[in-house]
Amino acid sequence: MGNNTSSESNLIPLKSNLTHLEDNSNSSRQQQKTATLSNQEPVFTSKQVTYRIPALIYISEDQTYLAFAEKRKTKEDIDADMLVMRRGSWKDDKNEVEWVSGHQLLTSACLPNHRSMNPCPVYEKDSKTLFLFFVCVPNGVSEYEQIRTNKSQGRLCYVTSKDAGKTWSHTTDLTADVIGEQVKDWAPLAVGPGHGVQMKSGRLIIPAYAYRYTGKPDCTSCCCLSFCCFTPYAFALYSDDKGRTWKAGKQMDVESCECQMAEIIDDKGTSTLYCNARTRLGYRMEALSYNSGEVFDNVLTPNKLIETAKGCQGSVLSFVEQSSPLKTWLLYSHPSDPKMRVNLGLYLNKSPLDSSGWSEEPLLILHHGPSAYSDLVEYEPGHFACLLECRKEHENEEIAFLLFELPEKKM
């Protein structure tokens, strides 16, 4: 494992910014409210290589943030190389996050002659085991090549850490045991990207998706073997034994690509798994599972959350609103422009089992300007962090980190 660390550190202090907000209960009234946003801190940045596909997790026992990304030679997926990680520690006495200088190359998170992509971490609290899922794709094989040949060449893999990311296991390849023969019917396969979930029951959830051929059965021409003839369908990977064994749930019946999932617990204590996925349809796909990810059989309407151009990954996070009785709310981050990847917006739904509960406008803008993929975490009640692709000229210039709080009047 290659480490690049030193005693130097970067600090992220909190400061107050005036940010435009909208009342979720009355979309016609807009006011200026005060939210708390930290300065954005570059976590992965370089002029020689590209860092893409952020994933973030917070381990409360150690007050540690672990930020993950793909290191690429260029911004193209075929030029992905390996996964990298950077560690940040919360300092109570300074009210700051202190980042270790330099990143760690996750050299064990790979297969020979493959590139590692789509980091997706989840933490098993009882055993204190961090799982980092990803896919390994043969070097030189692009997503388009897998579409063109109607053949999935990705491998479903993970590594684990028992010490909050300081050391990692060797890679475990789950493809044969978990996906099995159905991989023959798939084109590209991937997870997340972004964080997974541990449900109230202890079940671990990893969001995933795979493309299937949906064109005409007798069509084999090169012009038809393209993205328009293939449709992605999301599903959940899950484990009920602390990650020792894994199963794959049923793929959804509607278009659903890159996705994240969140647990919603209602006032009766009933658990529902929520999925929010990228599409090419101009809106996000939202669905509910009543059996913890085995099947998503309730696709939500109306489709209020817009999609950006041909689509972009978004992050979703459930959190407990501190009231009596306790309620689960949803946060969602995604570029807020329907045509361009700009102005990363944060949206709030106070009635998460109802897709009409989303506001028409972002609750606040996490980044003004070019921005794309993101990942949200809650590090203590009512306090959140976001890892995001952004910059001034182009959304893939760097991956940055910020802390934020929701304004009290909106909670």
C-alpha cells in the first residue's frame, strides 16, 4: 500500500454565509435566510491527473472523514487508474476538520490488468468494519465497448478495513457468487457511486446498476448496438450477516442508472428503503422498497426532481429531524440547472415517502458555478458534509469538501 502522508495539515473552519433559501412548505415565498457553510477545501486536485467520482464516509467513533475518488490520467472513464483516499479528523477544540497532507493510493483495491472505479463505502457498526465496494474493469475496455459488444466485463469487488482506513485487506471478487449467470445478460455493471447504508435492522446496502439490451431482438447492426439500445436498471446489493455474504436484489423495471439509497423510518417505526437514480429522461427516478432492497416495487410520481442534460449523479441522505415525535427527512444534492452541470443545489423533502414533498427550488446552493458529482454525510445531528466535483472553469478540475448546517427556521 502506497502512502503519501506528512505531519502537515489543512484546516476547514466554519463561517457564516448569506445563502438564498426557499421555504419548503410554501414555494411561492422566498426569503433570505442565514445558513452555515464552510470554506470549500480542495481534497483532490492536480494539474497532471484528474480526480473524479467522489465518495465520503464519516466514522463517528474516530471522528474521522474518509474521502475517496478515482485517480485518472484524463477525465475519460477509460483512463481511470486506481482509487485514492484522504483522511480528515474533526477537532472539537478548534471546530475544524484537519486533513492529512497528501492522499493514500489504495493499491490493494484492484485486480491485475484492471482499473478500479466507482468507490462506494459502507460502515458496519457492530464489527467496526469499513467496506469499500468498487468495480474493476479490464484496462482499455470502455463503457462504450461493453455496450457495443453487449458484454459486461466489470467485476464486483470490495476491500475492508478494521482500523478506519489505515490498512486494507486484499480484494474480494464477488461477481461469480453474487451476480452469477445473470451477468451474461448485462452490459456495464457498476456500484453507486457514493456511500452505502446500514439499515436499522443491521442490513448493509450497496446501491448498484447494470445495463441490459432493450433494442429489437433481431437487431445486430453496429449502429444499433449503442447506448440508445441499452437501458440501465438499478438494484441493491445487501448483506444480513455483517458483510460475510452478499445477495443481489431484483433490478428495477424502469430506467435507473447511477444511484444512491437511504432508509426512511416513519412515525410507527416502519422502515422503507428509498432509491434516487440518474436517468436520461429529464427527471430523477425515485422508488421505494418495502423489503429492504430485495425489490423496489413502488416507483414514485410526480417526477419533481429535474435531471441535468443527459444526466448526472446525485447524492441522497436521510436524517432524523430532532422533533417529537422524531421524523426522517431527506436531503438531495445535484446540479440545479436543467441544461448544464452548474450550481450544485441542496434539496429537502420533509415527507420523504411522497415525491411531491420536494421543493421547486434548491434549499441552498452548495457551490456556485461548474459542479457535478457529490456525496453527502451527516456527522452529527443537524450537521452535514459534502464532497463534490467543482471549480471555476470546469466541474472536473478538483474534488472539494465543505461542511454545512441547515438554518434552524427550516428544520
